[in-house]
Amino acid sequence: MSGTPRGFGSPARTQIELKVQIINKITTIEDELILEEIFKLVDIESSMDSVYRLTPDERTAVNIGLKDVKENRVYSSEAADNMISEWLRK
């Protein structure tokens, strides 16, 4: 067997084969820090499964903002900060 990790450069695997290989590799890991990092990665990925759906009002607001950008109705960050500061003083 060469020094190349199994799976790199080999023919495409099915999703099930890949999952089994990952599980087999994980079961051999003894380093708790590595296991914690793997868990964090999997946990983040699983929390991204759902897709946020805009409400009709949110979609309208986004479209208004995009139209403003196209028509160059924008402010610099500094100008926006100044406008907010003025508004907060009222």
C-alpha cells in the first residue's frame, strides 16, 4: 500500500461508502481534541440543513434595497454612522 491515504485519487465512492469510511476512521482516533473538533464540524454542518425562507415583507425589503443600490441611492459607512448618531440624539 502506498503512502497516499485511501480514497485520494481513487474512483468516486458512493455516499454510503464514504460515510462508512469516515466512521471507521473516527473510531480509531484517541485524541480527544481532534474528536471535539470533528464533533463541532459535524454539528455546524447539521445545523445548516434548514434553509431560511424570506417572508413576503422581507423579500420586498430586499428588492427595495437592491433597487436602491442599482440606482446609486447608497451611503458610505461613515455617512450612515453619522445619520444614526443624529437620529439617536433626537
